[in-house]
Amino acid sequence: MKHIAFIGLGNMGGPMAVNLQNKGFIVSAFDLSAAALEKAAAAGVRAARSAADAAHGAEAVISMLPAGKHVAALYLGDDGLFAKLPKGALVIDCSTIDAAAARQVAGAARDAGLAMLDAPVSGGTAGAAAGTLTFIVGGEAADLERARPLLEAMGKNIFHAGGAGAGQTAKICNNMLLGILMAGTAEALALGVKNGLDPKVLSDIISKSSGRNWATELYNPWPGVMDNAPASRGYAGGFMSELMLKDLGLAEETALQSHAANPLGALARNLYEEHVLQGHGQLDFSSIVKRFHTLN
Ligand code: NAD
């Protein structure tokens, strides 16, 4: 497999497409945003005129779009890519969308004689740029083996979570926990600072104590504690709060559908809802610390 179409060149998709190209694949890409398309083209990716143009002659299509409605619009219906791709083509959707929608799209792919995987990712924009993403895959094992060389060009860890939609379910469980632990970390750091502690000293203590977690170790929400974290560049880039809100909403929908209790996930969703309503939707999700402390 050599010719790949890549649709959606945002914060994640842009660097992922460039990594594929740099690893020897021939990538034809499309994004509705001219700026995103130009940026990827400057890094060597072919800029297509439309999604159909990108997919023309491609053996596999990868999409990295904001939400389920964008994925459905790309693939389904008379104008969708499923109606245009040759039988046997491989489709990999890396967007984070709800599992039910992923199963619906996978069913339509099967009906069209195509192979489809849901392959949402973890690792953030830094992981996308470094080619160290974790792929959490749902679908047939044989299709995953076909996809493996592509996923290995963009990531480091590949997990097969189960059948169609299972990748999305596992991803949503992870991100619900991430939203909870980021809000909890922000609350703990704010409590310490209000009581005279240096946030860096407190973070160092927590990182070597039982409260340690991914946020304290790699993605600290307090400005100035970690040079390379979004908190130290005004919460620009990274994983936007509105996307975290989307994921917490997906977790809540999943909990409702399956009659599972998710009191902490629901609380985190409410915190992020308020945070986004206060105008912070475009800031990295670690900016939830503003909910607990007034930052300069
Ligand atoms: P983004 O908003 O930066 O990028 C999405 C891109 O899709 C945009 O450039 C937009 O123009 C393009 N787009 C939308 N509809 C399109 C269409 N019909 N055709 C072509 N292009 C279209 O978002 P992102 O941060 O790259 O996230 C993408 C997905 O990855 C989301 O589902 C998100 O939840 C998930 N994700 C993001 C991160 C992160 O850290 N940013 C981490 C893991 C997963």
C-alpha cells in the first residue's frame, strides 16, 4: 500500500499526514481550511482540490475530523467517499466520535465492500508531531494488519480494542478519566498555591507521591511549571477545551445508553461546559485551572 488519502489536516491530522509522507507513503490530502492545506503542502504533502480528488487512486483513506457529523458527511450518501472508493479499499477513521456512529459508518463501509477501522488516538499534538501516537483500534483483526504499516508510520503503540466501535469506546473511557484527573490536578495545585506552596515544588512532590498522574508528570496545568506544556504558552495549541467537552459528552451518552454510573465524568463535563461558556473553548484543556485560581 503506497497511495494514501488523508482528510482533515488540523492540529492532529496535519502532522500525521506529514509523518506518513516522510515515511515513504505518497499522501494526497484535503482540508476545508486553505491555511491547513497550505501548511501540509509546504511540508511535501500533495494538496488535493476535494476529498474525492484526494481519494482518487488511493488504496487507503485516513480521516482526522472534529466530530461524528463530519465523518458521516465525508463518507455517507451519494456524494460521500464510500460511493466512490474501489471495492476492497481500506478506510481508517482516527477522529474521536461516538461508538454508535462509528459502528454505523463501519456498517455502511461493509455494505459498500470496503474495510473500515475506527482508530482514535491518544498522545496529543506533541505525539502527532513526533509520530508517537497511541492508536486504539476497533474492527477486524485482518484489516488492522493491513493498516499496521500506516499506523506505525504515525504512532508507537497500537492496540486492538475489539470489533467495530470498540476503539471509540476505549478512547472515551480514557478521555473521561483524563478530564477528571486534569480537573482534580488543577484543584489540588490551586489549593496548595492558595496556602502558600510553590506550584513547581508541589508538582514535584505529587509526581513522586501517590497523587502522581499524567498531568503532573507530563502536562502540568500551572503556567511556568513545565516549559513545554501548553500552560507555559498561554494554553495555545494542545487539546482544545471544547474537544475535551465533546469527549466528556460522548462518555456521558455512552453511560446513559449502557446504564453505567458516571458521577465524576458528569461533574467534569459540567466543569468543562462552564469553562467553554466562559470563552475558553479554544484554549488547551489544562486551562481548566482558571476555574480554580485567577492567573495573571
Ligand atoms: P482541528 O479542529 O484542529 O482539525 C480538524 C480539521 O478538520 C480542521 O482543519 C477542519 O478544517 C477539517 N475539516 C472539518 N470538516 C472537514 C471536511 N468535511 N473535509 C475536510 N476537512 C474537514 O482538530 P484536531 O485537534 O486535529 O482533532 C481532530 C480529531 O482528533 C478530533 O476528533 C479530536 O477529538 C481528536 N483528538 C485530538 C487531540 C488533540 O490533542 N488535539 C488528541 C486526540 C484526539
